[in-house]
Amino acid sequence: MKNNPKYLKSRIKNLAGDFDRSFDNTVVDTYAFDKVLKSKTFADMIFTSFSCENKDFSLLKKQTSSYVINEVSKIYEKTQHKVVNKEVYHEYIETLLGRIIQTN
């Protein structure tokens, strides 16, 4: 069942949409961050990466973090906010990808 593409895509979407409460009251505890993680584009990107034969976790983490930070920055442009403390974004993404790997 875990190798089923529909299952994996659904699992990725569920895990991405379930905010990690250990990050409450941090720079990632925002509507913009939540919106990006719950987007179809984000889920599709992670699914595509996990579907590849040669998964390079560090590259996946870097690409995913960059994507999320860029998308959050685009949302923030409308409100004069800026992405700060990018390390927390990277940490969150690393934790999220770890949870996805554990369930795959």
C-alpha cells in the first residue's frame, strides 16, 4: 500500500498540512508558510522528488527550503513583511521530510 502513488501523494499532503507544534510561535508559524505547505504545487514537488530513484536528501532539503522561502517571500511582498531566520525554515523542512521518509 505504501508504494501506491495515490497513497504516497495523500500522505505527503497530510503530513505537510499537519503543522509541527514544536514550531509554534516561531517565524514559520504563519498563514503564508501554512499556505505554501498546503499547496498542491508543494505536494507535487515532494512527490516527484520521492518518486525518483536516486534521492539525495541534502539536495531535496535545499531545493524544498528554497522553494518554500521564495513562495513565502512572494506572499510577504504584498504586506511588507520579510522572511527572517531562514534557519528555522530549513529546520522545519528537514523535520517534515524526515517524517515523510519514515512513513514511506
